[in-house]
Amino acid sequence: MSLEYAILGFLEIGPKTGYDLKQRFDRSVSGFWYADQSRIYRTLEKLRERKWVSQEVIAQTNRPNRKLYSITEPGRDAFYRWMEGCQSGPPRRNGFLVQLFFAGVLSDDEAIKLLQDKKRRVLDVLASFPERYRLGSAYEHDEPERVDFFHWLTLDSAVHMRYAYLEWIDGAIDRIRRGEYEKGREGAVTQWPPYRDAQSAGEPGGEEISDLNSAANGTRRTT
């Protein structure tokens, strides 16, 4: 269902063709929500049937007509209702962690190689970011700064999570080399404190997770 709302989100920024949408997906959200061209077009048709988007056919000489899609008021209402609730994260399937779970049957060198192979994959992903997300100076910021800011926050999230993953991999390799597995759980689990956000830390009752919803201050774009 998130593909429908991702398309609505792009159309809320401005009208686009199916090709435009594919380009936007590839250079922005593809790291956490992939969609091929045919699926985008199928979803656009579903959104038209619900009257969440409209279509304008623009005649072109010597080229196929362009089909320009725009969000409608019912589509805009559906999009903002969806934005009101925090959506779930990635599915709970990770083949690498299944392998690591059973790595106790491997030798130290074999287990370390497994972690090093994963580290190389993470580094390859990070190395692809500049070209994949057009981080160079040639990238054209063709959207309002506030909209652009939140787009880039998603990339910042991806970078931070991968750097944290690299640090964890290095730590795991180091613990295997030191023979920390002889301690069982105590050798594996290095941090297990309750989470406290920066605002509630040190305040009365700060041990509990604060109600982030009550502090939210979203701004809905009007047209």
C-alpha cells in the first residue's frame, strides 16, 4: 500500500508523468522503497479508479502523447490521513542474521569471514550513494528547500544506519578474536540500556519513552 502513497506524495509536490515518477523513485526513495515502471503505471491506474489522481493527455508531434498525472482533493485527503500515522519498518527477514545466528558451528576464521563479507557489501552500498542519489554539485534542487530537507533526511538516515552497522561488525569481529564467546551472552551483548530521548533524559519520569505524538508539529501544505 505504501507505493500508492509514495506516488501521491510525489504528485502533491507537483504533477508528473509515469516516467517522471520512475525517475524520482530511482534518485530518491529507491533505497527503501523500490518500484519498477510497470508497477508504477498499474498503481496510477488504480489511483485513477479511486479518483485520487487525475490524468491530462498532452498531444506531442512525432512522439507519443504525454500523460500528466495530478493529485485530486480526495487523493490529497487520503495522503494526509496516511501521513498522520507512523508506518512500520522493513519486514523481519534478514538472511545474514540467520547465518550469524548459527555461526557458532563455524570456526573463528569462518565466522569472521562471514562478517567481513557483510562489511564489504555495506561499504559497496555506501560507495554507490553519491552517484545513486546525485550528491554532486550538479544535482539540481528543483523543489522548495523545506521539501528538499526532508528528502535528504531519509538519505542521512541510511548513511547513519550503515555506519552504525559497520561499527557493530568491527566490534563483533574484535570480540570473536578476543574469544569473548567464552562468556556467552555477556560477551555478545555490549549495550542494553533502556532508551531515553534527549529531551526527557534527566527529567522526572524520563525513564519512560516520551509521547512523541503530543510534541509533533506537522505542517500540511495547502494548494
